[in-house]
Amino acid sequence: MSISRITPVPKEGFEYPYYFHVPDEYNGNRPILVEPTATGKPSNEFEEHRKVAGKRASGATARRIADELAVPYLHPVFPRPVSDPVDWTHSVHQLCAKTMRIENGPLARIYLQLLAMIDYAREQLAAQDQEPPEQIILNGFSASGVFANRFCVLHPDRVHSVSAVGPVAS
């Protein structure tokens, strides 16, 4: 199966798209590998974040790992804005404390939006008789590593394993 860009489904709990890939060898008994977004720089241009996420989802390290393990791969496209809808002091890609406290608008509780994306992907796989476990494999490097570490603290019951490298940031 090729990589698919899944459009936002607000009624399902997520305001941003994600990329999803299911290897042909997948048989439904292994968790989804999730790698949070990390574009390297903030920008108000969402398209920049989408392009980087699409490129990583199409062939970067985590995608290659997913293919090798024959597990589905999910890569969310979260923005890293400079000034809109939040200012530069919010490090969305690191799931900083300020970001976690956003309660309104499209960035509200993005860690819950990631859970909604995962659950939506699981439902799509279940419809094809390939329902994966509820727990995920989480991977991250740099900002996405910090995101992964923080996500594990928030939702340890949903994480089977994690591979994350990233400095602790605010």
C-alpha cells in the first residue's frame, strides 16, 4: 500500500492531516508506529510543515523501520507557528507546557488529537480485518523526540515502546 494523506476529520477529534502507510506484509497483529512531526524550524506557512512531513513519511528512517517491521506508519502534520494561532514561545513540535494548555482552536490538546488520529487509523484498518493493538510504537528525534517523551508520560497506557532522542526543553 502506498502512503496516503488523511485529511482532518474534526468530528473524529483531529484538526490536522496525517500521513499513513500500511506495508503489504502487514497482517493486523502489530502496533502502529507513530512519529510526531519535526520540521526543524517554525513557520506560519502550514504547507511547509506538510511538505516536510510528506517527505519524511515517504521514506525517512521511521518509515523504513515501519517497512522493515511490517507495521503501519502514522506521521501527523502539526504546525509549528511563529505567530498564528500562537506565538513563537509555543514549541508545538516539542509538546511544550504552553502548547499542552491550549484549550481552544485548532491546536487545542494536540496530544489528544494524535490519539484521535491513531484511533481513526485503527478503525480504518479494522474495516479491512486488520485491527492493530491499541498500544503504539512511538519514535522521535530532536523536537519529535521531546514530543514522544512527553506523550509517553501523558498516555503510558497507549505506548507499547518508545525510541526517542531529544533534549528536554520548556
